[in-house]
Amino acid sequence: MDLAEVARRLELQDLYTGYAACLDSDALERWPEFFIDDCVYRITSAENYEAGLPLGLIYATSKNMLRDRVSALRQANIYEPQRYRHLVGGVQIEKEERDALDTTANFLVVRTMQDGAMTLFAAGRYIDRVVRTEAGWKFARKIVVLDSRRIDTLLAIPL
Amino acid sequence: MDLAEVARRLELQDLYTGYAACLDSDALERWPEFFIDDCVYRITSAENYEAGLPLGLIYATSKNMLRDRVSALRQANIYEPQRYRHLVGGVQIEKEERDALDTTANFLVVRTMQDGAMTLFAAGRYIDRVVRTEAGWKFARKIVVLDSRRIDTLLAIPL
Amino acid sequence: MDLAEVARRLELQDLYTGYAACLDSDALERWPEFFIDDCVYRITSAENYEAGLPLGLIYATSKNMLRDRVSALRQANIYEPQRYRHLVGGVQIEKEERDALDTTANFLVVRTMQDGAMTLFAAGRYIDRVVRTEAGWKFARKIVVLDSRRIDTLLAIPL
């Protein structure tokens, strides 16, 4: 492992860390900036993913669609009393090409309600493709594969 | 810290990440491959561990015993509806010898049932010994020390 | 990213990992040693933090105050049956000066009671300042910002 590879791995860690911090701090307007323009973003269940079913709970095919989603969320939720906390671990490079990588990671999201009650909100796996751009690493594709197929509250925020 | 030490630390991260990914993806047939032939694998409670009690919930002294265990699990559980998600953090090198290291790490496992209910399944500490082999780092010893002493469902899967 | 920067990042990881391991192993007497003499340590809620309110649940302005706190905890709790497990992720350097860094990280603490029941005890964000000393990196300031404002059991241990 040479220094360039070490640096790349730490940069990928930074990408995932920054992504989680953006969501946790409710800075949703910055969220689309983690993606390239013609990205794919999808939230689906492990059950559907393994069955090869397309689409999912959320399916977006451009950064503009992500921006629209944030606008819709902001209009729907004047005030968001709950807080989310992401723990992301186990970032792995599954496959690499020149300046493009297939990566995976585990995530766990804990939600804290206004009254203080904490619940496990979501757990699962990111199945991603990242590319190196002039502005650093960005997601070209992010598939959020949820362990749970319960979806009732999952439309609230990006994951 | 020189580049060799940096690389070693990232390799250890990879070992733990790969181990967790193997279990989470239910690829149990690959699980024994994370160990050397004459390994020790043990699951015990913190209470028993601190009292110096030997054995535990699971106690295996070779890779073959791990393989047998996977076979038994596969025969017992035709269909496993639940999913597990490991978060592993805080990998530490506690002691080092030439190509053998005592390492520890924290883990948390979240279980998602088929109906979508998520629970904290297990939390605790790995107390391990890893050795460098021609096929990369492997576990020579892995002691899974559970914070909880409740054991009813813990026999389901390796941790 | 050069080797010095890589090494610094891994050293910071070690600081957070060691800190969590100290608390999880109930080695509270070592806990103040993660701080410099004239440190600030504070536990507060996200709500209060964002409102700019000073103080919080715990507010200490020296390492000696942290030592006093440990003594008080030891006298109050002859026997602590519960166990805590920290998962710390997403360590970020927010700002850097010569040998002093503003860092943040996410944390999740799971508590296991003596009967085996596991609960989400705390989640939130560390907002810290670390400095390089002759004995390695230490916390000059640590603000523990809890997602929850429920405080009833939080006085039990440092976070």
C-alpha cells in the first residue's frame, strides 16, 4: 500500500463522514453537492434489492431531482423536531477503475425525538459508486439498501 | 508513524470490515476463512471473562470446528428471516510481536426481523490475536466478550 | 496528503478510540488524563448548544474538576452493574492551527443492564479542541452535545 492509496482511503472516509455530518446537521441544501450532476440515488429494501427489483422508496436520476426533493421536504416540514445521528463504518473498495470506485459501507441511524426518546431508525448498507472530480470525490451512484422493509417514516429524510 | 505502520493499520481495518461484511451478508461459509487452522474462537460474557472463567457460549479450537458450526447452522435454519448489521469501531493494537498482534475492537450488532422491527442484538468487545499469513491477516484467536449475559438468541449466528 | 498528515489522522483516531475504551472499561481514574490541565469539559443538549446557552449538565474547567467528579462517582456508586459501549465515528478536523485542532465526531453509547437489557443510552456529537503535548494529543476542550434533552440518567458517567 503506497501513500497515494492510503490518502485515497482517508479521502473516502472523509466523503462518508462529511455526508453523514451533512444529514445529521440538517444541512439538506448541501446534500446534493455530494453527488455528480447525472447521479443515481436510490433507497430500497434488502429484500427488493436482492430480488433485483428496480426503483424503490426513492429513485432519483440527477442532482436536480435531489434538489427538488430537498425543496419538497422543506415545504412539508416547517419544523423538524427529531434529530438523526448516523454511524457509518466499514467503508470498503469493492472494485476500482481509473478515478472511479465501487464502494460499500454499513450505516446505522438513531433518531431522537423531541421528548428525548431514542430509536433505531434505520440500518443497512450503502452500495455506491464514487468518482474523483475537480471538487473531490463525489457519488455517481448511491443505493441505500435498508435491512428493514418497513417504510412508513423513512420518507422523512435522505439517508 | 511510517508508511509500513500506516498500511498495517489500514489492513487491520480491512480485516475487521471484511469480517463484519461476511457475517452481515450471511456468507457464513466464508467465515472460517478469516481464521488460521489452529485458531481459538470463543463467545463469552463480560462477567465470565472478567471472572476468568474458561469456555463460554461457544468455544472452538480449530477452523474445522468453525466449519462444523456453520454446517450445523445451515441445517438448523433452512430459512433465516432476520438480518444482522455490524458496526465495528475502535480497532486498537494492544501489543505487538513480529507479525502477530493483540488487537481489540468494539462492536454493536443490530438485528432486523422480517416484519421490520429493529433491536440491539449484541454489543461488546473483540479481544483478538491476529497473525500475518501469506493470504493476509487472519485471526489466531478471537474472543467475543458480550456486555450482556443474556444468551437465549445468541446461538443463532457467529459474532 | 503527505505522511505527516496521514499519521496525524490516525493519531486522532487513536485518541478517540482510547477515550472510548477508557470509559467502556470503567477505568474512570484514567479519564482525566485525556485532558490538559486547564481543559474545558461540558455535557449539554443540542437544543441548549444551538441556543448558545452556556453551562449544561456538566461543566468543568480543569482536569482537577474532572478528578473530583470521578471521586464523587466512585463514592456514590459502590457497585455499577451496567456496562456502556461507545461507538465513535466520523472524526473530522474542522479547523487547524499549529499543533491545535478543532475536531468533531459522532458517538453512540449503548447501555447494558445487569439483567441483559440493552438500550440506546446516548447519541450525539463531540465538538472538541485537541492539542499536541509531549504526552501525545490531549483534549483542551470537549463539548458533548447530546441529541436528547432527557437528562435523568446521564449524570451517571462521563461521556
